[in-house]
Amino acid sequence: MKRIGQADGLFGDGVVVLSDRSPASAHVGNCAVQGSARAGLATFGAPVTLGESLFDCNRIHLNGETHEGAAFSFDDLGGNACECMGETLACKVQSAILEPPEAMPL
């Protein structure tokens, strides 16, 4: 995924995992997310396992937020890389107090 845009400060995430109407979880593996305006991967109240993935020049590479009382978690399976313009960065999970996008209609 490349150059994920932003609209009204609520979008611009490469991958979103949102526990809203029902519990959610995700396994992200062998994935590359580049140039996201907000977060490369954002989870809201959901567990994520992450392995062998590249996060390149995202504003925030990994973001996690508690949502409606549900905690988030990241399980690092290894082989992940965070970088920008050739500089290797630590793949740290941040909580930038992001709001989740609206859930898609059923």
C-alpha cells in the first residue's frame, strides 16, 4: 500500500483494525505499507499479530488505542522493519490519541 491520503483527520491509515460492533483481530504478515498520512497500522481495541512486514515513511508506523473499553495489543512475530528515506527506525507502538474511522455500514 502506498501514499494513503487523509480526509478530515480521520483517514490516512494504511491498515485499520477496529473492534466496534463486534470483536476484531488481525494477522499482518509479509506486508509493506508506505507513505500513510496518519498511521501505517492502527488498531482500535483489537489484538494484532505482526510479522515480516515493512513500514516505510508513514507519519506514525504503528498506533494502538483503547476503544469502547477494549484494549489493543501487538504481538511481534519478528522480521518487521520501520524506516524512512534509508534511515532505520525502531518499530515502536504509539498511542497518539487517534480517533477511529467510522465503521462501514452493514
